[in-house]
Amino acid sequence: MKTLIIPCGGKSSRFPNMKPKYLLTHPDGSLMIAKSLSGINMNIFDRVIITIVKQHDEDYGSKLILEQIFYNNDKNIEICILDDFTTCQAETVIKTIEKKHITGEIVIKDSDNYVEISNINEFNNAIVGLNIETFYKEINRLSAKSFLIVNDQGFIVDIIEKKIKSQFICIGIYCFSDVDIFIRAYNKIKKNNENNREIYLSHVISYIIGLNEANFKFIEAQDYEDWGTLDDWKIVQQKYKTYFIDLDGVLLKNRGKYGLKNWSNSMDPLIENISIVKDLYSKGAQIIITTSREEIYRENINKFFDDNNIKLHGLIMGCNHSCRVIVNDFAPTNPYPSCEAINIKRNGDLSDYLF
């Protein structure tokens, strides 16, 4: 048996005055818990178990929401409900193992990040991580990560918490060939944990490595997005903003419906502004174009976008030639200001206003 465990037994204290963080809505519309699982192949697992606590279920209906999310999933995802919050992620895993009678191989995946990985099934004992020297994105809160000491053969020699000791970091997927290895190591650490310090999963693996009970391979992920703190989550929200961008005077030199150069015969691009919009799109922003041009011009506009390799999410035609107002609600999960306005001088440089 190969079981995937997603522990959500904590209080989400880093996300104050909000629902449990795994129920927060990612900017792309999916809930955090669903987004966190979208980068891995679920079909390699015999069981998938999400562990939550009773209070979250009573206060927010977590079990029902998770069932609604994963009802049509090919895997029969199980919900494990614990009576109370746990002191650490490792304890959540232990209680899940006990309550759901898990045997065989286990893989533990954090609920508060996105990891894209293709070869997780190749190794029985492994940690998924990144090489920060070659990864193409900036890593937030680098000093707060777990650092991996990896030898020339690709095996992990040690794990060091919150100290920059190598170019390899752990990103929250841990693989164990036998659940009993995990149980023995956790119980030994807990027995000697006189100060009741938080037991990280990295502590468990470091203990196993130190006793030479198993060798853990380093597996490099293809992509990663971190939501471990509210600040991390806000950074993601910023990247995925929705931009309503006027066509004439922002992406095209402004023209009117009539005259020598008009909507029918003139499509002069503002090259620098188009480049900025392409960059926003590539980073995750949603691009919606607005224009006063009527519906009969849609085909020509779409051809212009295609010819200039401009990707967008929507095109709203026939807007009034007047002030445009966006109204949006704000809340702790979508903080104030939840909408903004930029007034750009006609045919001006968009970079003067966005950056």
C-alpha cells in the first residue's frame, strides 16, 4: 500500500481571524487544499487521507467542503477527523496512522504549498526539494526553510532547520518506505523530548539517517509556490491580480470611430505597454481588455492579439466612453484595498504607473 497523508491538524495561527488556511481560495478559484495537490500524480497512491480537526469541521463544515471538492476525483479521498489540535505536524501524522490503520509506504505532503513533481514514485525513502541556485523563482523567507546536505550520489546526509547550510531546501514532501520506520523514530524523539519542543518531520528523518536505518534520496521538484505565512499568501495574491486594461490609448495608439485613421484601418501598437502586459500575464495575472469599440470589431481585435502573441482572459466590447468604476468587497481573506484604479495619460508609458 502507498498512502498520501495531508496533515491539516494545526490552528492556522499564521493566518489570524480567518477560516482554516487550507479552505482559503487561491486566486485561480481553487481552494488551497485542492491547489496544493494539483502538482502531483494522485494515481500512484492507493489511499489519500486529509486530516483535519473536529473544531474546524464544526465551525466551518470542513468535511463537507472537502467532500464537495474531491467528490468527482478518481481517488477515494478519505477525511480523518481528530478530536483536538495537535502540537506539531509529526503528531498529526502519527494520529492519522493510528486512526486510519495505515500500513506500507507513506508520503506526507504539506497543505500550504504547491509542488510540481513528476518522479515521486521512483524512490521509497526521499525528500522533495529545490536547488535554490538553479530554481527560476525567488524563494521567500529562505532562512526559515529546512536545508538539506546532499552528497554526490544524491542522498541526504542531514537536515538542518532554519540555517542556510547548502543550496538545497526541503519543500514539504516526505516519502517513507515503511510506516513503521516513521513510528519508531517519532516515538524515540518524543520520549527524549523533555522540553516538549515542536517535532518537525525533518527531525524524524534526521534521526532515521543518524541511526543508518534508511537512506533518503533527494528529489528535485519542477515548480514550487509557498503559502506558509499570510505574507506569502499576499504575495501570491499580488501576482494573480485581475487587470482591466483599456485598449485605445493604453495598448494601441488612441483612435476614434471616424476620421482618416479610425477603428477600421488603424491598429498602431504601444510596444512597451504590450510588453508589460505580457509580463504580467506570464507571472499569473488575469488580463481583461475593455474597449468602447463595438462588437463588429471583435474579429479584428482578436487577430491583432494573435499576431502580437498577446494572451488574455477576456475582451469586453462596447463600454461607454466615460469613467469606468470597479466595485469589489474586501475582507481579511481579500484585504483592503480589494480594487484599485490607475489613470494613465493617453498613449502614455504604462511603466510610469505600475512600477
